[in-house]
Amino acid sequence: FSSGNMDTLAKSVSELQDPSLAPSVVVQTLRSILEHQKDVLADLEYKQMFFVSLDLVLLLRGLLIDSSSTIRSLALRTLGHLVKSRRICSDIHTCGVDFMISRTLELCAGTKSPERLEALKVLKKFSQEHVDIFPKCWVFTLWSFSRQLEDPFSLLSLEMLAEISLQNPKIAVEAGAIHALFSSLLLLPCIPLRKPMIHTILSLLDPAHSRNIIVSRVDISMIFAPLMEPYPKHKPEIWNKMHERWKLCTSACVAMLKSWTGLISLASHPYGITTLLKALALPNVKVKQQVVLGFFELFRIPLPETEKPHHLGYDHRYHHFHSHTGINCDPNSKDPKLNRCRPGRLNLVDNYIAALLVAFLDSGLIEALVNLGTQMAGDKSCSDLIIGKVSLPLAVNLLLGEILTLANKLLPARQCALLQTLPLLVQQAVVPQLDPVLRSRSNVMISNLHNDNNRSHIRQIIEERKSNRMTDIRRQLDQDLEETAFTAKLKETKILSEKNHQLWNWNFISEIFDGPMPNSSLFEFVLRSGVLKKFLGFLSPYEQVFSEEPILEKTEIYVETAYAAILLISSNSPEILSGFFQEINEVLKAELEGFNMTTKEGLKSTTRLKRYDEDSPMMHKRKTTFFSKKRLETKLVGHYFHFIRICSQFEKGDSLLNAIGIYKTFKSFCTQQPPRQEIIELILKSLQYSSSSSQSVMESLLSHSSQSIRFLATQHFRFLLKNLSIIQFADWGIKMLTEKLNDPWAPLRSLVLDIMDEATYESECLESLISLKPDLARHGLAGKSLQYRLLSHPTGFSYLSSSKFIEIEIQEWLKEETLINYVLCLEANVASCIECFHSSLDDNDYTEDSELDEEEREEREKERERERDVGINWEGVERERERE
């Protein structure tokens, strides 16, 4: 700014220091400063305008006690422009202006006056610019406003306290701001800010520096206070208010326990989870109802919707609890994050629920639910309390059954073996010395838990395990069958005797392909019998039998049996499938040409397939092809692509597919215009990419003219990363991804960098990427992050050293003054530690052991032992001094 503006500001300040000025002149002068000099105020620096700034702060302090509210408001607005300078903020605290602002806020408490609004703006700007020197008196003021719920700025004060607590937790704890955040979770007017307050508390409990302060000075269990309040039955006017506080309390606890930070904090607190469980033993049934509702939400159990006791459907409703397959690994999934999970990995939600179960089970959850269930079994007052659409006692039974189910699925068998026996409940049911009423209620609860519908999921798991064992034994016995017994088993399938496939015994067919057939002698016998020929005829696209079956639950056995048959033949004699795959290839070619292939006559000979003429009236109707989008969604035709995938798993099968020309046909689909996305998606999933022919199909897709197709093919690389050992992704996949770094479409380049970053966690992929030496510097922060990953490998370090990447990064790092000061301070501390030993290493002061008496030698030996204990030895220090 020009010196003229600064001189004008200095002149205005000197004029305002005249005590004889009329109030109207003071107002006019302040408005002139705010109108013409506010830019100068915002950038006032201590070195240039120290005396002006200090005089201005002192002047404004006097104006804050003026009798005119207009003058006080203008003074506060002027201060709002000054708080950008750290020096002036220090002057505000030194000169006591912060106390004057607190006084202004308290005098205007409960109002929406302009003066109070300007004061709050000063606090807001101060907290945004220099929260580390935020005055403690202001925190006290905000805390008092947040407690006055009728105040119009109560929620604003609470929000400012949350921001200050995140940036300066020490002053927030000392001034009671953290206490206000915890209390706000239980206040009805603060409901709009409950989620931000919970996130603030969890953010404070996460890092160690703030967590230690909070845990040592704030009682976290205060959020459980409403559960422990006495219930005044003789004061019905406050019942509704208490019911709302119970709801807020349980919802706050559940919200905190839904995060790892909240779970660890409450589980480690001596009165955290235990207090929640003890609430189930309170005489107030309304409290019990709220806590049970909280457990349903916490463990992600849907509320019961029927009056009859039944299992809530774990396998159908808990789609996020797949302990065998993990989260959805389908490359077709719309969520790219789900595709990054490899098969066999558990869903992280499973790990969280398992940790939650361990914490609650160790605190006595099962015992608390058993006691609650037995107490309410005959209590008529509890039958009026509804959870979902059932009574509270029945809901407790269902909750206990679901908890046992979760433990059985997610916890180790050894840990939950005793848990499933419910020793407390059994003891209450069988010990004769106990109360007969309690025994009766316990027996009722046991019968409910073992109800046919209620605990069928446990028996289903046992039956599945038993069935799997029996299947393994039967498969082993079937492989040892003689031809006579095997012939009788073939007759039971009715393949050779019945033409209608719906009359075949599909269970026996499935057992044959899964059991005896791997036996080589029996496989040859089946070839001679003609069973395979007839079954392949059933699968043939020319016959239009398998392909015309709808996608229904009853047709799943057709697909499973077909997969087993194709897998068996491909592993033994893939040449048998030559004619079958030749037919599939012909159909694909006809699809590529756009023929109408919905008739058997057209399928029997592709030369007689008639294409719609562009001028014919048929062209105006919807053209139906064999692999049309509608048929792929409703018929089994899409499984022909999966048959190709099964065959390509084997080297001979892959060579057969290549000789037939299926890969060549796939490449034609990849260049077709307009592209058939539904076909391309099936092609992507049907390839194993173990040969150069199948890899060339991917290259065609990556070079497609359509951006959406290129993006779809690149996104499929996430799925391929799950099968690194099978498809040797590091040998060819990284090379293709590197080439796509030159794609003209920015979102695609960003996706490639993201996939590369994930792939570099595999050592083979990292080495392959280093050997290609891609130019990552031109890809911004994502490229630089990938370069940092290359530094973790010796070859990558050498490559980046030769490209001067490390030297440039060090130069950039040296420009950060705070980082340099940190290193200099660290080196100074190390030097001082070494220097303290130099005097002892001086030759003039050192005495050989032989020249010392026995007592001195023992003392020196003890000193050396102490040095070894702390990791210091004289030889190392001596070498360090010589190196310096």
C-alpha cells in the first residue's frame, strides 16, 4: 500500500485519541476508516506500522466501554479487520482487549444486537487465523452461551467451540469446552449438531496428544448419565423429557461405538460399555427398551416384523457379512472400492463386528440378556412395550439368538464354544434350589431359543458341514466304483433313455461329473457310452435347449452341472469340446454380422442366416439376436462365455480356443461400431489372459475409440490384480497400464495411476514398473506419489537418482524453513549427546585398566555395563568423532 494511505490511517488514529471529540465525529471517523482504509487494516504489519497498530488497539479498547452502542459496534468491526496480523492479536491479549470483548458479549447476552454479532465475528476470525493464542476468557464465554439453550447464538457458540477444540484441544479442555461438547449430545435443542459433535469428539479421541488430555481430565462416561437418573413415577410431566434424553443417550453411545475410535475408547474406559449393560438391570423398563433398541442398531440386526418368533434371516439380510467370500469381488460392481478386495479376504465390517462382540461379551452381554429375558418372561407390564412389531421380551430372545449367530459366524470356534451353551440360562433352568418362577421362565426362554424357526440357522450350519463331509466321502467312494456299478448309476440319470432334459435326474448327473468321472478309466467308459455326446448336445447353441432356459432358481442346477462337465472335459481331453466351441464361434460370428438367430433353421447353417435388409419393413421392428441384451438378462445364453473361461484355464484348452478362432472373433467385437457394451463386459470376464492371443483382445479394448470402453477395460485391471499368480499380471499388465498413461482422456490417466499405486504393493509389479521407466513426473501429485513408491526398491532408487528426481525433491524440501529448523535442532541434540563423551575420550584424561586398582576397575566395568544397557559403546563414539 502507498505511504499516503498509511499516513491517513495514522492521522485518523491520532484524531480519535482526542477525548473532546463528539460521538458523531467518532462514528464518522470510524466509518471512514472502515470504508477507505480496511485493506490497510487487514495487512497492517508490525515492522512497518507498529506504533500505529498499538495506538489503534489501545484506542479501540477505550471505545469498547463507550456509552454509545454504535461506537462499540464500529470498534468491534475495526478489530475484526485487525486480527489477521499475529502481532496485533498479541497486542489485543496484552492490552486486555479480550476481556473487554467478553464483557461486551455478556452484557448483550440473550439478544441479537449488532454489537454482539460483531463481537462474535471477531472471535470467529481470531479462531480461524491464530487459534493457538486464542484467549481462554473467550472460550469460557462461548461455553456459557452454549449452556444457555434459549440464547439465539447458543448453537453458533457450540459450533465455534468444536472448531477450537479440534485445533487447540489443550485450551479447550482447560476452559471446559470438551465438557460442553459431551453435554450437547444429550440436549434436545442441539440435535441438528449431534453428528458434527460426535465426529468432533471422535476426532479428538483418535490422536494420542489430544486423547491423553481428554481421558485424564474429562469423564467420558458422562454420556451415560441419563440412564442412571432416577425415574420419578409421581411426576408424569417430566416423563416425556426423560424419554427423549434416554433416546439421545443410547443413540450417542451407538454412534460412538460404530467407529473404531469410539469402540476402543468406551471399551477401555472402566465405566464405558459396562454402564450400558448395567442399565439392562435397572427397574425402569423404558430404559431397557431404549438400550435393547440400541443393540439392534449397533449389531446391524433388523427389527423383527412379525409376531411369531423366527430367525431374522442372517444369510439373506446380512449381505455384508460374507465370512467365506468377503465383500463383493465382482468386476461388474458399480462401486470401484468393492473391486479392490481379493477373493477370500474378509470384509472389514466382519472384523469390526467381531471386535465389537469380543468387547461386549467380555463385559457380560450374554449374561445381561439372559437375566433380562428371564425377568420379563412373565411380566405383563413389559408386553405393552414394542420393538419393531414384537413385544420387548420376545425381542430380547431374538436379539440373544442373533448375537449367538454372529458369534458363531465371526468368532473362532474355541472362543464361542462355551458361549453357545448359555451356562447361566441352563443353570437357572435346572438347579432345583433356585426360585421355581425363575426356573419356569428360564425353560420358556430355552424353548424359544430352540424353536424350530428361531434357531434353524444353527442347525442349518451343522447340516451344511455334515453334508460337505458326506459329499467328500461319497465322492471318494464313487471314484472307486467298478464299471458294472457305474453303468447302473448312469442308467439312474436317464440321460440315454429320455429325450426331454426335464425328465433327467439332475442330482445324479451332478454327482457323476463331480465324483466318479475324474477316474480316468471311468471317463473313457463314459466317452464310449455316449453320455457326454448327448449332454454336449443339450448344451449346443444350435439345439436351442440350454440357451432358451430362463434364469430361475430351478435352472441353477443346469448351470452348475454344465460348469462341472466343461471343467472335467477340459482337464482331461479338451479336443472333445472342439465341435462345441466351433458352434459357439459360429454363433458369435453371426451375432457380429447382426443376423436374426432365433430359429433353429438359421442356427443349423450360418450360410442360410438372413440378415435384415435396411429397406425392408422388418428393419423397423426390434431386431432380436442370439446374444441380444434382453436375452442375456433373461436366458442362460450368457453362460457360453463362462464355458470359454473354464476351458481357457488349461493350456491345451487355451490352444484349442485359439485354433478355433474365438479370440479372433472377440477382437472383432472389440472393434465393432457402435460397441456392444454388454458383450464386451462378458468378453472381459471370459478371458484368463494367460496367452498372447487373449492379451491381444485386451489391447484392442484399450485402444478402442470409445472413451467408455477404454475406461471399462482399464477398470477391469482391478479385478485382474486379484489373480496375480495365475495370469502373471506383472509381465504384461503393467506394460499395458504404462502405455495408457499417454491416453488423451484425463480421467482414464487418473484411473491408471490409481491402479498402478495398488499394483506396486506387489514386488513383481513394482519391479516391472521400474524396468519400464515411465515418465511419472508429468502426472502431478499422483505421479509423484508413485515415484515415492519406487524409492522403496533399490533399483527404483537408482533409477530416480539418475533422473535427478531425488536431488530436485531435496531442493524443494530445503525451501521449507520449518523442516530445516527441525533437522538442525535434531542434529544439534545428537551432537550434544556425542560431545558429552569427548572429554572422557581424551588421551590425557584416560587411564588404562591395568593402571587402576581393583575398586576402580570394578567401577569402570559397571559404567561400561550401564553404557551397553543404553545402547552406547566407547568404540562407536570414537568412530563417530573420527568421522566428524
